[in-house]
Amino acid sequence: MKTSLKSAILPFAAVLLAACSPSSAPPAADPYDISKMDLKPVPAKVSAERHTGKFAEGAALNYGAELKPLDPSPVKTIRLDTTHKIIEIAPGVKFSAWTFGDQVPGPTVRARVGDRIKFSMTNRSDEPVPGVRMTAAPMMHSMDFHAAMVSPQDKYRSIAPGQTIEFEFTLNYPGIFMYHCGTPMILEHIASGMYGAVIVEPRNGYPTKADREYVVIQSEFYAKLDPAKQKVDGSPLYVLDGDRLRAAQPTHTVFNGSHNIMVRNPLPAKSGERVRLFVLNVGPSRTSSFHVVGTIFDRAWMDGNPDNQFRGMQTVLLGSSNSAIVEFMIPEDGSYIMVDHHFANASQGAIGLVSTAAKPPAQDLEHHNMPASATPTDPDAIAGKQAFESKCLACHSIGQGKKLGPDLAGVSKRRSKDWLARWLKEPEKMLQTDADAKALLKEYNNLPMPNQSLSDAEIKQYQKYFEWIDAQPAGAVKPAATGH
Amino acid sequence: MFRVLILAALLAAAPLARACGYCVEDKMASVYDHAVVTAALGKKHQVAFFHVEGALPPGEEGGRALERLAGAASGVDPGSARASAGSASLSVAFDPRRTPVMKLQQEIERKLAARKLSLMLLQVMDRPAEFSPSVSAALKRKGL
């Protein structure tokens, strides 16, 4: 009887439980409910009333890697004017850039979901500069905010030098969003420096608490020596290299606008602290494998949205205009190396430090990065440089003294072209017959130069590279590190 | 007055050109030459921006061919034509007192007829947004 009662009650109980189960509870409100988003369009205004004074203004703007706390105002008025300016993308490499807010990257906007952005921009690319004008000619520019949901034809229209555009929008999604100039050719405008980040916090803030917050923006530069050979403060002027740009072959890949800038000025942190990095890859054409040596990303929020969460990540893969918030602990004192784990990119300057020391030892980086140097533009010299850096650095330096073999700075001047070609082609034969070759062997402890089985074309590439090195100012070219 | 009304009507209709997939301003940007604009406005000339309809020869050569043809049209300021085959756009500077924009368009289209190309007026820049005196002075020194 008891058994039959149980069997009679159990189905009812199951039904009752099912009725009370969470699956039958009303669904939670969708934070991305489109019907509740503010999509009220307000037409953009274009006028001839130009801004003067500062090129960037607004309490929500951040001008460096370190981020200020969120400005609580629900309406954020920001101004980012466009300028043409010479910037230094690596020590001694003065590049003719186009900017938002007179800096590259442009200032970082920090806001939160629901905030209203009131934006204005004057195209000030025509403003006079002291002395001889070395910046690019004034041109039309525009602003494309990835954080906005608006008509591009209205808000992102190009404006002529001297014009001002104003428009507004509400932030509907959390994330780290790129902004950039969208005027044709967009590729040239981005590669010339016209980009920045908008950080949009979730309406109720982030689910974790961080001790340090920094923004890291990765970008590429495609630089070549100015064909007109102009100089800026004694340094050669570099301009955009259209051929390399279209072939996606950057000369510099950097964090926050400059080769190794956060190596020279590490981002401070303390042991035991939780660091939150807002990482944006603006490209325009390369992908970033962002990694921090010595720690693991406790959380990685892809595109900067905590709803897109990964745990325990070693690397985040960021395509052009992708972003992520990464959070990690500083486990002990040390310098934690931010790097694009595509090491070809890291070697061009996409590297930085989060460090517990004010001035970390220089050797921390030697195996990750090449010092900044001007880069040859001749295709043979480029190929020669790559071959040299992958095959020769174990035995030779450039300008840093003898290693197992001679310092090759000045080699194209010390040796004739023919001698060098023969030496590279058949060193063993030269050692039998040539007095200079024999002297070298003796000087370098009877360690012979190995025959690398180089083709004539490869020899020509090496020679072009050596000639290029010897045409640079003394000390301007330093050897690349040997790597692992 | 009639010409002004026609121009106003054309400018009002300009947003229709957006249906081609490019913003009007982007098309203008691809053929905007600040030196040409500054020089033209400095002598009370104007700059007309056109969308080019028809099959353009591709690449830079296509743009140069278009510049040569447009530049040879009566009423166009010498050396002021700028063309982009990629964005199918053309700009020219002209003196509106001598050649009204409608006549200018006809003159250029006459040159383009053999290539079966026609024009749609996008915008006429008839006054500067605000150009700094030093830039104008520099351009004048260069004889532009």
C-alpha cells in the first residue's frame, strides 16, 4: 500500500517541482534589448565655424596609457580636431602623420553604456605651421566611431579643411571600440595615424575590481624616407610608403604610437595587484596575438565586453579593429613583457612592460625585440636584412664590435664589391689564395667563415643591405638580437 | 536667378547620389585638392565636384585620362581638374562669372561623350570654410 501511495504521489511531486523549477521562471531582461536602446537620430551639423585653441577637449578623454576613472556625467562632450603633424614613431624616425587631437593614437574616450556622446571636430589640417611646411597637404577628413549606431552617410561624412562637424549618439553596447578616419583612401588615413579607442563600460561597471588600468593600442606604420630628402631637426623625414602599405609590409609595428614606448616608460604595477589592460589592435592590416610574458589572463573579455568571457587565456587574437580587456595578477616583483606573439611584429616594436621596477634592466627584452632602426626600402636590401638577421648575427655585429667574426659596420667601404662577393660565394677558396682572407682567419682564432651556399641573387641582397647600412648615419643601425 | 534656382535644385538633389554606395563627401574627398580649392576661391572662382557615370578606364591611368579630357573643356581653370576612377569622381575649378556651372558641365560632358561618360553635379564649393591667410599667401607665392 505504501509503495502504491508513493508511486501515486511521486508524479504529482515531479510536476510540482517542474512548475517551480528555474526554467519556468520569467526570463531575465536582455541587456541588449534593441527596443530599449537609444537610437534616436539627430542629424549631424556641418559648419564653417572652426575650433581654435586645444585640439582635444573633454572630461572623458585620456591622453596616455594610464586611464582616469570614469567621468560620471551621463552626457560627454568631446572634441577631437584633426591635424597634420610630424611625430616620432621610433627614436630618430620622424614621420609625417595625420592625427585626431594632435596625437597618435588619438585620445581614449572613456564612457559607459547609456551615456550620450556629443562630438565635434574641426578639420584643422590646414593650420599654418612654423617654418617650412613638411606635413602633408591639407585634405578632407572624417570620423567613424565603431561605438556608435548611426547613419554613416550623415555622421561620418568627410569635411573640408576649416569645416566643423558635430553629431551625437548614445552608447548601447559595452566594449572597446575603434574610432578612425573613414575618408578615402581609408587605409592611408589609418596608416597615417588617424585612430583611437572608445572604452564603453557596462552600465553597472565591470564584475571585477582592478588595481591598475591601462590602454594599449597596437598599430602599424609604413614609412619610407621622404623622396624630397627633407629633414626635421636634423633627422630625415619619413613619409607614408604606399607600396608597403598596399602589400601590408609595415616598417614599424608598435604599441601606443611609438616603437618600445612602454619599454622606455614601463607601466607601473606592484606585486599582488590585479592589472586590467584595454587592448585594441587598429591594424590597419595586421593581426595581433597579444600576450603578457610571465602571467596568465585570469579573464579575457573579447571586444571589451564582459559577456564575452574567457578564463585562463595565454593570448588573445585580435584582428584589425578587434579588442579585448585582459586582467591578470602580478605574481611577484618583475617586468612582465607585453608582446605581440607574432614575433615579426614584436621585433618591429610591438612590445612593452608592466613592471614593478621604475627602471627595469635592459636585458629583459633582448630576446624579444630589435632596437629601432631605420629600415631599408630597396627590396634587395630588405631581403638582405632579413637574411642577415636570421643567419649571421650569431657571429657578426653591426657597430657593436667583434663577436666570433668581424663587426660588419663599414664592410662595404672596407672591401671592394668584387672581394665581398667572392668571399660570400666561396670563402674556402679565398682562404687559400687571398691574403686579406688569410689575415681574417688568423685574427679570428682560425675560425673560418662558413660557405652558406649563397646564390648570386642572395649575395647581391647582402651587399645591398651592407651598402644601405653604411649609408646611414654612424650608430643609426644596430644589430637585431639573435632570438631564441 | 534662374541659374541659381537650378543650382539650388541640383544641390538639394545631391543626397540622391548617395544611392551609388559612396557618401557625396567621400567622393569629393577623393578629388579634393586643397591647393586647387584655395587658389580658386582666392580669385572668386568656384570648384565643382561631379560624380562620373559610365564605364571608366580603371586605375590611375583612367583618372589621368579623365583629367586630360575635363581639363581641355572650355571654362575649366587650367591644371585644376582632379579625377578618381576608383570613386568615379571629378573636380574642376572654374570662373562662375564667365561659365555658369550648368554650361561648364555641358562643356565637360561634350569632351566625355566619345567615352560614353556623363556627369552628375554633387556640390559646388563657392566659399572657403575658412582658410588661413598664411596658407593663401604661401600659395600665392607659388603662383597658384
